[in-house]
Amino acid sequence: MKKIFIVFILFFTYVLIFSTASQAGAVFLLIYPGSRAVSLGNSYTAISDDALATYYNPAGMGLQEKRDIVLMHAPWLRGFGNDMYYEFFAGVFPTKYGVWGGSIVYLTAGEISAEENNDPTAIWTTFDLALNLSYSYRIKTDMSVGISGKFIYSFLAPDWIIQKYLGEERGGQGQSIALDFGFMKKFGDRISLGVSLSNLGPGLKYLANGSTDDLPATLRVGFSYKIIENQLNKLIFTTDLTKVIAGINLDSLSSSDFKFEISKIIDKYNERIIDTLTNEPVKLSMLEAEFLDTWIGAGIEYIYYNLLALRLGYFLDYYGQRMGFTFGGGLFVKTNFRLDLAVDSDIYDFETTNYRISVGFRW
């Protein structure tokens, strides 16, 4: 296990240095599904004990012994428009040859129109779609690995719109394929570690002569701990580090790129422009800047008598200016049916309403 941690630390350091989240395309793949996960500060990699594992960590499926489905609906960022919504559906199905799963992600911004002389010449609906097939295998009773393959399709505009208004031969749609990998390890009955690497594949190209946008390849590392677990009460803490890997560049590196001073990170978080140690303007190394571009989430869940759940989380995305508390709750009916609600409106720096409603069934 020590070797696994060493390899992970080396790899995580590598992606911190050479990547940046701001250069990714197909960003709908980064929208977190599942009310339970969102209310926990988007920290779910080390839990992944239901059909949401198909998104957060496919290895989590390997430790599940029952079939499970999750459906979620989310009116998406209504501060931008009333037609945007996000849908997610997933299922997990154990077999004697391993555990299979699948999911569908759909996002639409609603209707878009093209106009000439204030008269609409065309109306269409933009959308993004991802179809996912997952498989997980339990290596030991407390350890599993998983893999997913997905098809990605993005529709921005019909071809003839691109031809007429942009003069391009074709465009407006992009498609790609990608792979996800996951690892899950439990230490006794209380501690879990999860690692996943998602959206590895060729980028999206919308115009025949246009550039290609990298997919938002994402590394997630999660830890969860069951603080209390008995027949009446359960209390779980969970946390995730998420790093989007895009725009990798190995050119022009020097020793200064590898410097890391926590005081500079603190200065940036506190919006101080002068280094508290040197009294000079704060200038970050590449490693320090990429550390700031790592998303951090944490949450705590209390479950009473397998009937009622209350959840509170915190999410921090410094460069994306998303930071704040998330919260939600859930109801369970005979441990088979569950209804969950999550709200994460407070993490955005603009006025909006953002919530998710999920239903799940296990049998």
C-alpha cells in the first residue's frame, strides 16, 4: 500500500505542474451529478456506494452487492436563463463476473435563434450528451478497480447556420470518446480511499478548420471516515481534491517552477498582493499556481435510523471563483427508495438558484 501512495503522490505532483483547468473544453463533463454528492461539497470519490459511482469513481461499483439506479434533475444556473437544465441517469448491476454500470448525462441551454432584420430565421436547441458504460472488479474483499468508456456529443448549431453566418464548410457539432479509471480501497469498516482519473481521450472540434479543445481530463482523490456508526446514528466525513488536467506544457521549465511556499498560497486566498515574508508583490511559481487551481471539497453527513439524512459541505474553486457552503438532505423508505435534495447556489459569485433533486432505488 505504501508503494501505491508514493506513485500517487508523484503523479499528482506531475499534473499540478503541467496542467490548468481553464483550457478544457466539454466543460459539461465537470458538472457534479447527484444530490447527495453535491450537498457534501462535491466530495464523493471515496464513498461511491450507489449508481453515482459511474461518474465519481467506477471502482466504487465493485464493492456494491445490490442493483441500484439514480435519477437526477437540476434546473441549471437559472441566473443565466430559465431554459437551462441538467439531467443524469445511472444504474449499477452486479453479476458473478463483476459489476456493470452505465449512465447518461444531458445538459441543454434551451432554445437559440438566428435573426435577420429582427426576424428569426431559425430556432434550435443546443445540448451536450455523454453516454457511459462502466465495469468494476473486486480484487479483494476491501479493494476494487474500475473502468468506464464514454461517447461525448455536443450540439451548438446546425451545419447550415455555420455555413451561412460563419462561412465555414461545416461545424456546430463536436464528438469524442473517453475513458475513466478508478481505484477504491477500504481500511477496516470506517476508512475509505478513492482515486479516479476521468475523461481521457481526444478533444472536441466544432469547425472544420477550427482548433481542437481538450477534454477536461480530471484526477480525483477522496477520503472518507465513518465517525459514528450504530443502529440509530451514522456520521460520515468525506473530502476530495480535484485537479483538471488540460493544456499540458513541458516547455521552458526551470527550477523556479518547482518552488512551493504555503505563505504565498495564503496571501492569494486572502487577496493580499504583497508577500507577508518578503514584502514584495506575490508572484506564484507554476506549482503554486496549479495548486490554487485544485478544487477542494469536504462534507459531513448525519443519518438517523436509516430514515433521515442531513448534509453540509464546503467547496472551493479559487480560480473559478466558486466557493461556499452546500447543503441538503434525504429521506429513506425501507432502505430501498431514497429521495435527496441539494442546494449549491452559494458557491457562485452571482445571483442564481441552483439545486438538484435525486431519486434512487436499490434492490
